[in-house]
Amino acid sequence: MLGPLQRLGRTGIGFFERLGRGHVFLLQILARLPALLLRPGLVVRQIYSVGVLTLLIILVSGLFVGMVLGLQGFNTLSDFGAEESLGVAVALALVRELGPVVTALLFAGRAGSALTAEIGLMKATEQLSGMEMMAVDPMKRVIAPRFLAGFLSMPLLAAIFSAIGVYGGFFVGVGLLGVDEGAYWSQMQANVDLQDDIYNGVIKSIVFGFVATWIAVFEGYDAVPTSEGVSRATTRTVVHGALAVLGLDFVLTALMFGD
Amino acid sequence: MKQSKAVEIAVGLFVAAGMAALFILAMKVSNLSTSVNGESYTITASFDNIGGLKVRSPVTVSGVRIGRVDSIVYDFETYEAVVQLRIGNSYDRFPEDTTASIFTAGLLGEQYVALEPGGSEDNIMPGDRIQLTQSALVLEQMIGQFLYNTASAEEK
């Protein structure tokens, strides 16, 4: 009778304990960020592995998402004789939603899992403890630069995704399907607002970058130091990262575009 | 150190590409290049009915976009909607008897304020109120009037 109840309680306590550890961990990272200003080289190297190496998948996905939006949008809009609005449809979809969200999902899959696996393996092979033995703070040397790199890379990746997607839609809509080039751009410029659409999209991507990177480094740092533990942590990074991004996206959308 | 130089160049290119993408989004995709930049002034106009006019709707003269709607409030003194129009300073020589009308772009398009200059010698000053206005056409009212007219025509 009391067995299942006890298990439920244990799960609940474990969940909140992990949540608390995650937040304490975040505060510890944030406290070490100012020290990174003295060693920007560390961050640059991490931006390379987190941002530059993710660029290819972002470019290809952005192009194809834009092209698909162009194709689908054209098919639907031409039913209403509104093909000229294709530019607006593509740009708004990318800038408001797909740019930040798809980039964050790809980012969690490509860069987040790599971060978790790297940090988890460092922990499993006791490199982190080794650093502590040498009086090097692993939070400062390993975790904080990776966190900052992810946080900085994500908005840039999302912007690249949206921009290349707009050109993908342009390529399909104007190049292949014969939408007027002037109408594509002018309708887009008339209806996409810098403040309401672009800035809000950038804010979204900043929030997603923060959360996805936080989850990735925390899962790595908190992983059970065995090969199985690291593999589980990597899976959790992708799953939790994706869920957090999608959930937050709803909240942010409701706040930004809800009125 | 060769490795790290290549890394730094790659990161530099990445950051530059990200900035360029943001710049493209701001300049080419959004309305930054078409919005009213720099100096501007406001005039007001009262309408019986503004239909679907919204803040930031365009203000045009002869189809040329010269500004946007700054604010819309309801005035209990006159029981009319007071629309404040923000117009670029390069368009500052409208006659006093300019007419402001609310039109719809296309059948289902957004609504905008169109100014039609009159023939007066005196110019409108910043902060002035446009006297001659024409309200938005509400489709339901038009259909209602049309049905009423046809019904009364049949009776005769």
C-alpha cells in the first residue's frame, strides 16, 4: 500500500533536488562569467566548436525550410489569388517562429549533445577532479566558457537561419514559381515590423540559447560518471532541451504576440 | 599556434555572418527602410468611424507613403475618434483644407489614411487638426443600405 506512494515521493524529491542543483549550478556559472573577460581565447575556441561547426546544418536546414515555406505558401496563397503575399508569409513564419525554434532544436541536437558528452566524459575520466587537484576551477575553465559560447552563438545562428530561409523562399517563389520579385520584397517590408517581429524573434533565440546551453552543460556536469550515465545524459539533453524550447516558445509567443 | 589562428578566423567569419544576417533581417526584411525616419511632426484628424484603422497604419498622399498613424483615442467631447498622424518633415506643405479619408488597400487589405490636398493658400501647421474628414466605409452598413434601397425601390 505504502510502496507506490513512497516511490512517488522519492521521484518527486529527486526531481526537485535536481531542479535545485540545476539552478545553483546556473548561479555558479553566472558568477564566473566576468572572469572570462580576462581570457576571451577560451570562449573563442568554444564558439568554434559550438557555433561554427553547427553552421553547416543551420545553413542547409534554413535554406530548405525557406524553400518548403515558399512552395507550401504559394500553393495555399494562390487559391486566394494572393501570391504576392508570399514574402510576408515566409518572412513572418521564419522570423517569429521557425527561425528561433528550429535553430534551437538543431542546436540542442548538434551542439548541446556534444557539450554534454564532452563534459560528461571529462567527469567520467576524472579530468574535472584532476583540474580541481591542480587548483584549477573546472567551472571557470571548462563550464563557463562553453555556456557563454552557446549563449552567444544561438542568436547568431537563428539570424542566419532566418536570413537564408527568406532567400530560400525567394528562390522557390520568385525563381521557380514566378511571383513578382518586387512584390515579394515590398510586401515583406511593408508588413514585417522591426520591433514587433525581428526584435521579438531575436529575444526568443537569446532565451532558447540560454536554456538549451544551460541544460546541456548541466546534464554533462551532473551525469553519472559511467559510459551508460553519459549516454543517458546526452539523450536527456536533447529531449529536455527540445521540450524546454517548445514549452518556452508557447509562453513567449503568448506574451509577445498574444494581444 | 597555427591551429588557433584558423579557429579564430573561422569564429570571426561566423560572428560576421551572424551580424550580416541580423542586418539583412533589419534592412531588407523589416520595415526599417520604409518607416518614417528622422524628423517628423504630427497632425490630428477626427473621424466618425475609423473602421479597422490601427496604430502604425500608413498615411499616404496620392499613394505616396508619407507617415503613419501614431495614436487613436476616443474623444467624449465630440463623440468622435481622434487619430494622430505622424508625418515626415519633408512633407510639410499641405493646404489647410486638406481632406483625410480612410480607405482600404484592395478588397481585403489593411486600412490607411489618405490625404488629399485642397486649394487653400495657408498651410497646415504641426499640431493642427484636419477639418475635412471622411470616415471608413463599413461593409455591413453599405450592404444594409443597399438592401434597404432595393427593398424601397421594389415597393414603388
